[in-house]
Amino acid sequence: MRKMMLMAALAMPMLGCANNGPAEEAWTLTTIADARSGIAKPVDLGEPGDSPGDMFVFDQPLLNASQQNIGSNSGYCVRTLPGQFSECQWTLTMADGTITVAGREAESGTSLIPIIGGTGTFVGASGVLATTPNGDRTFTQVLTLTKPKQ
């Protein structure tokens, strides 16, 4: 009997936590990285041509779905597998804060890049950015993120 009462007493605080509601809120944000303008510079560091260790640095306009400028998309990529993959890190800077992402980006198709943090409105953000080349030197970036409720 005492054992059952002890187990019930230990379970009570856990039951109370379940009724507090979600501690995070989910967001979806669609942006377009515009590589048609701004800085987009390859840096050939290894063997001539596409080789491991080559870099690509960029600081380009960040647009919303209506093609209006909402900030900048700035970062770098290091080529890991020529013609296929790079390891990248970049920051989307907007008026209400920043979102930083880092991970493996494929040369073609959609890549899923982890969100590693944010500032301002996006402080504590985590989730994933899906980036897809549009064929015109722009990239649609769909961010699915969660952040602590404020």
C-alpha cells in the first residue's frame, strides 16, 4: 500500500506538467534568396576547377514571396564533394531578427538545412530550412521552425 501511495505521489507532478499547454510556437516563413545581385563569389582554393575545399561566399538580397526586399542572405559554403555537395552556413537577416542555418547543401534539388538559432523575434529558434533552386539564380527557402513562447 505504501509503495502505491509513493508511486502516486511521484506521478502527481508529472500529471500537472501535462496541462500547461505548448511551451513552443510553430512558424513557417517563405523567403527567396536572390543570387542575381549582391555578392556571389567563388574562391578556388584547391586544384583548379571544382575541387574539395573550394569556397563560395555570398551576401545577397533576401526577398519575401511578393519579391520585396526584406533583408539579406549572407554566408559561405565549402565544397566537400565536387559537383554534388557543399557544407554551408548562412544567416538570414531581417528587420525583426536573424535566423542562422548550417548543414549540407546539394548542388541540385531541395536541401534540408538545420536551423541552428536566431536573434530578435527568432531567439531560440530551431527547425529546418528547405532550400530549392528556382533555375534563375534565386532560391526558394521555406523555414519550418519552432521557438519558445514569449
